[in-house]
Amino acid sequence: MPSARVQDALLSAIEQMAMPIALFDAQDRLCYANAAYDELFLRGLALPVPFPDVLRHCFHRGFGPRIDCGDIEAFLADILPRRRRQPQRLVSTDLLDGRWIQFTETMLPGGWMLTIASDITVLKQSEQSIRHAHASAMHAALTDSLTGISNRRHILSLAEQGLAASGAGLTIVLLDLDHFKRINDRHGHQVGDAVLQHFCRHALRHLRPGDGWGRFGGEEFLLLLSGSSVQDGVAVVERLRAMPAEPGVPPYTFSAGAVQARPGETLQALLRRADDALYRAKAAGRNCTAMG
């Protein structure tokens, strides 16, 4: 056993450490806490004190762990059954002041438990930055940068999924802006981009939440309508023709080809039929919809 002098020196060192340290007895009463732990969770609460009362004290005085459910008793009912179940475990929590703390809980002989906490705020911020960067990269990989809708890769993936899920219940529509090259030649590519953006914004206002909408390429777009007949698809498309005027956007029209999937049909075959229908709409004078 260390001498009394060594024990006193060790206890003094623990008391001055920046890491919060606490010792709980077999009845889960907090019997010792160094100054760092006191500042985080006690602030005048006298020891010994049951662990649940420590959290109640923090909750009612507005400091310590963040308890998002807003109900301290429900929070305790959730976490207490998991406490003391393992010889050692790591527990992380965020605090109301914005910091993140990770506790190492170690069971000792006689039912005592030693808790040592570390500030992991920088690590958590790095994790959040990585998650945000990943989410941004995923969004960029699936989104057309000009219009903000699904890009070709994503809309085709959604079409494959819709065909697998709905089969003959899937209707697709290929839409193509009429004489788009003339718009670019007469007004410039910046105005052409404004036309594409205007068309996508207008279309989104008329589509259901479950409908798929993506830029197929250039001035061509693909619309996916699950659980809809080809007649339903035509009705949706015709509603899109009433486009409101917008400053800086010249008048324009579009042609469309609508087809309903056949049992067992592949996406490639379905797209070919939609493209054929679109060609017929163009041949019929444009600014109309043809059904496959």
C-alpha cells in the first residue's frame, strides 16, 4: 500500500487535474469529486449524493448535460438501466454550454465505480465537419448544379427503383424545351440558363412529393410518376404549360412524350418508347404531348 504521504500527494494531484474525476460507491452515491467535476455537475451540491440527484440538480438549475427530451425523469428511466452493466464503458454527452464530454466508467472491487471525463469537443466538431462534407459531396453527386434537381445519374437510378417497385404502375415522361438553341443564340447562354431554372422551379410547384424530376441532359428532363396511368402523366404535363412570366425569362414552350411501363419491361426499353413519343410530339409541331 502507498504511504499516507503518497496517498495525500496523489489525492492532491487528482484534485488539481483539469479532467473531471468522480468516485461512486456501491449504492451509486457520488462520494468524491475533484474540482473539475464539481464545476461541471455539482456547483454547491453537497456529497454524498445519489447519481440521479446529480442530474436532477443540473437539470433544474440549467447547466450540465443537455437533456433534449425535456423530462428529467424520463431521461433517468432511459439511462439508469444501462449504468453499471459492464466492467468498463464509454459514455458521451453534450453539455448545455456547447462542449462534449466523454466519460470512462470503470467498476472497482466492492461495487465502487471510478468515472474519468475527457473534453472531446474538438473531436466532435471534426466529426460533424466530416459528416457535413460527406453530405455535401453526396448532394453534389446527385444534383444538377444549375437547376438544383436530380442529375441524369440520380434520376435514372430513381427510375430503376420505381420500375422495380411499381412495374406497370410507373409512368415516365420525357420533356424537351422547344428551339432551345435559338434562345441561347438570340439571348445568350445566361438567359438560356435562366429559362432552365425557371422551368424547373415551375415544374416543382406542380409535382407531388413522391414524383421524380431530373435533368436528363441539356434541355431535356425526365419525370417519374409512380402509381399513375399515362393519361395521368399527360394531365400533369399539360398543367405545366401554364408557365408564369418572369423578368429576364423569354417565353418558351416544350414538347413531351409520355409512356406507361409494361409488365417486365426494362428501363432502356421504356426510355426508348418515351423518346419515340417525344419525337412524334416534335414532328407534330412541338408544344404538345404524345403518348406511347
